[in-house]
Amino acid sequence: MAAKVKSEKTVLFKASHRHARISARKARLVMDLIRGQRAEKALVRLAYCDRRASPMIRKVLQSAIANAAQMSGVESENLIVAKAFADEGATMKRWRPRSMGRAFPRLKRSCHLSVALAAVEAEASDAEPKIEETITEEAAAEEVAVEESTVEDSAPEEDSSEEVASEETAEDESREEEDASKSETEEASEEEAPVEEEAVEEDSEAGTDGDEPASEEASEEGAAEGDGDK
């Protein structure tokens, strides 16, 4: 982006090259590259541009920078290309002989190259240092009071943050204890289940063993009674 000029009535440092032996159309292509750029950056662009008009325009730009330094002592760092244009110049008409006694016209065009620079505000780093104001006792006392009030305001916030952190840690510990108790109860229930299954199996086996002898005794008693009746 182009830097802003100080004001609309800023002095312009101009330089021109009249009757340059190049067409205005070709020169305008190079002028568009430097218009609105810093003077130093424009010089670099022109140095690496391959157009035939670049050396001509570069000389005009250097002349404008020298005019600014001589007239107002402005450095090239604080200059911007405010205007850059190429106007039509005189056209020389020449003739080229051709076959059968004919002649074809040749137009040798020229243009007027013009560059105008404007001074811009220096950056913050280049600005003049500000004068330090003398601090009175009252101003120092006010600053101390303000600092103390800020410290007091920040203290409750720190306490509240510590309380929130302690509450969060207590909740985490309670959750961990609940999880541990749940895991212990689950393990105890798993251990009791096989014991109960074994007790039920033993009871069932004992019941079956006890029924078989009783049935045998009842059959023997029935047989004995039958023999007695006989």
C-alpha cells in the first residue's frame, strides 16, 4: 500500500526528461510500476526492470530525489512517488525507400517523462523522542494509590480461583473414592457367588443321598410285614 502524504498542499519535488526517444505508450508501462511507491523501492524496481524506458525513468527519479535533498533536505526514505506520467512528444517523420521507386513513411516518436515526489511522515521509530514530564509528589501518590487498588482488586480474584481449584480437587477425590468402593463391592459379590453355588450343590447332593437309604429301608419293612402276614 502507498504511504499517505502529509497534506494536500505538500510541496512536490519534480524532475523531467523532455523529448525522450521512446514512445509514450512504452514508457507508461514502466511508470505504472513506480507510481505510489517509496522512492527507494521505486529505484530498486527500475534497476531490475527489463524495459528500455527503465534507465531513462530511473535517471529522472534520481534527479527528483536530488532536488528534494537540495531544496528541503528531505531524505530519500521519506519520499514517495506522488506523480509519474509520460506525455506525447514530437514525432519525426522519415521515409524508407522501397522497391519500384516507392517510399514508406517511418514515424520516430518521442515523449516527455515527468516524476513528482512528495514528502511523507517519518515512521514511529524515526520520530523525535517525547519530552519527559516532571512528576510531582501528588502525581506519584496518585500512582501508588492506583497500584494498590489494582492489587486489592486482583487479590479476591486469586482467592476465588484458589477456592474453585480446591473444590475441583475435592470433587475429583470423592469421585475416585466412590469408584474404588464400587469396584470393591463388585469384587466381593463376585467372590460370594461361587461360594453360594457350591453350598447349593452340596445340599442337593446330600438330599439325594438321604432319600435313597430311606426308600430301601421302607421296601425292606414292607417285605417283612408281608412275610409276617403270611
